[in-house]
Amino acid sequence: MTNTFSFASFAVSVCLALAGCSNSKKAISSSEIPSLKETFQKDFIIGTALNGQQIEEKEPNAAVLVPQQFNAITPENIMKAEIIHPEWGKYNFDLADKIVAYGQKHKMEINGHTLIWHSQLPAFVRRMKDADSVRQFFTDHITTIASRYDGKITTWDVVNEALEEDGSLRKSIFLEKLGEDYIVDAFRLAQKAAPNSKLYYNDYNIEQPKKRAGTIAIIKKLKAAGVRIDGVGIQGHWKAYNVPLKDIEESILEYSALGIEVMFTELDLGVLPNPWDSDAADVNMKAEYSAKMNPYPNGLPDSMQVKLTKGYEDLFNLFLKYKKEISRITFWGVNDGQSWLNGWPIRGRTNYPLLFDREFKPKPAFYRVIETKTKGSAKKAF
Ligand code: G3I
């Protein structure tokens, strides 16, 4: 299978392999595509991450597709500290204001990503040696940004990726300089600055037992301190051929039992081999390119397309089973060509983790996700 095949023949051949994919026997125009947000409107909000071009509506296909398919948006990068707060006392709100305006125009929820994260910090913070400077940055950063968008940003990832894989606190500049209460302090500041936005803790692999225990400890500590936490975001960077359904189900149950919302905030299902056989999604991990590690440069073979489709089907069946506990599902990017997984952990690979292909056309997995609702396969599966 190569990219020179038409979408129609591609879809038909995949549908034959999958048996039962009846929607894709001809090329599809956008008006014929079912809408994710409408299909799941009684179940959960469906979001996507947007890059700078998309926020500025400079990408015509995304400008049409995003409002048709999604009712929530997350800035993939432009609210990270390095970009929004590049120097002491200097903020760059241009693109952040634009994503808020975009969301308001299309009546979408806006997820602020993210206030406190050890990665993508501006150089002036990375150079800091004394705790007082870090404390001042931390306080000014949260207060200035959260108050500017109070109520306009629906939900904030207040703290992102604060845990190691064993569930202990990550050895970040914030832990080192501010001590282990910094997470409570961050939520307290956000609560004061943004009383009308919901406040979440967001991380990857927190469906895994050890990291889940660490997350539960954070949530309990916040509650014991009388500080508001409204929800937990499970990022959802998984492998299409190995979605940890049991861990995800246990996590939905355990987190929701704490009386908070559960959401899936950065969903993508990668299909490429991982150089370390690891499930981590740490952006600082890198490996060298080799042809062996990039097996599908010209198109996804049917056998892997089937796995991708099944991975998404299983996941959405599970999401529907727990629709009362799950508030939002956000995909990490609009189409395959724009996914961070083409560049991580090895630069220059060709990955296929999302529901829309490089031409913004819906993939077999898209239709199978729609069918979990319209054909009620959730009932059959559970
Ligand atoms: O801004 C520069 C640009 O000037 C330059 O031309 C370009 C050349 O490579 O690089 C640009 O910066 C890149 C940035 O994305 C914007 O495209 C960085 O190198 C690149 O490292 C950065 O990657 C982002 C990564 O977070 C690190 O911040 C990914 O797009 C983004 O998808 C990823 O998202 C994270 C979530 O925030 C947290 N959870 C994990 C998730 C995946 O790593």
C-alpha cells in the first residue's frame, strides 16, 4: 500500500479487511463526513490540539474541519511558558488571545495548556539558582495568565507531568526549589486567579498503577489542604497495538471515586516501534533515525490499519461505558501529518496516530469510532 493509491481504494481495501466498514466506498467530501462532536454530544466533549497556524485559521482544511468535528480546543504549544512568558515580566499573549477568540467564535470549550510544567521553560527560568526567584516566577506566571483568562479558559492544566514513572514527584526545578508543596501552591494560586475556570492535574501514563497511586496522592493532598481540583487529565499517548484497557478502566473508576472529573486530554495511538520498548512520553527522550524504525514511510499496511482501527474501537467502547465519569476526550493534533509522533522520539518518521490522514480525510478508525455510538457496539462489547 502506498500514498499513490486513492483514498477510496485505500478505504475499500481496509474495509474489506475490517469487514463491516460500510461508509467509505467512495471519495468523501466534508459535508458527507459524520461529526464527532455531534455523534457524541450527549456523551462527552470532543477536542483537538491546535498549532499556531490553525489558531490563526491560516490552514484552510483545518479551518473547515475543526469546527465541524470538535467542540473543544487545546493550544498544542503556544501557552507553554517559553512562548507566553519569554522574559522576566514580559508576556506574549498574541496567540493565546487568538485561541480564546477562536473558541468563543465557534462556541468551543478552551483548555489552557499549561501553567506549571518542567519542560519548555524560558531560558531565564532555566538559569535560576535561588528559590526566591523561582517562587516569584511561579507566582507571577500563574496569577497573570490565569486571571487574564478567568472564565474564558474553560479548564486549566494547572500542573503538567509532575510525576516520575514510579509515582514519586519528578525531580524538577519546582520540586527542587519550592519543595513538595508546590503543587498545592500552584492550585491555590490558580483557584484565586481563575475562580471561574476548572482546574486539572494532567499527566501521561497515570493509568499505570504506580503513577496512578502518585496521582491519587496529589489529589488527596489538594483536597486535604482545602484547595480546589476539578479533574484529572489522562493524556493517552498509547500504542495502537497495545492499548492498556484494563488499567484505563481501573483508573476511570478510581479517579472518579474521588469525586472529580476524568478526561483524556492528548489522545493518539502510535503505530511505530519504540526504540526502548517503553511507554513513557517524556519529550526529552530522543533516539537516532534508522530505516528499521520507520517501517511505513509510504503508507500504513492493512494489517496495522486494522490494529489502529480496533485500538480506537476498544477505547471508545470503554469511554462510552463510562460516559458519566468522562467529561472530555481531546485528540493531540488534527491530522497524522501534524502529529508530534512524527518527530518523537526519533525525528523524520511517518506515524499515523490520529483519525484524519495527511489530507484531512477520515480514516477507517474514524468511522469505527463513530460506529461505537451509532451501531451500539459498546453494548455488545461490555
Ligand atoms: O518553535 C520552534 C520553531 O521556531 C522551529 O522552527 C521549529 C523547528 O523544529 O521548532 C519549534 O519548536 C518546536 C515546538 O514543538 C513547536 O512546533 C519544538 O522544537 C518541539 O520540541 C515542540 O514539541 C512539542 C512538545 O510538546 C514539546 O513542547 C510538540 O509539538 C507537542 O505536541 C508536545 O506536546 C506535549 C504536551 O505539551 C505535554 N504532554 C506530552 C505531549 C507530547 O510530547
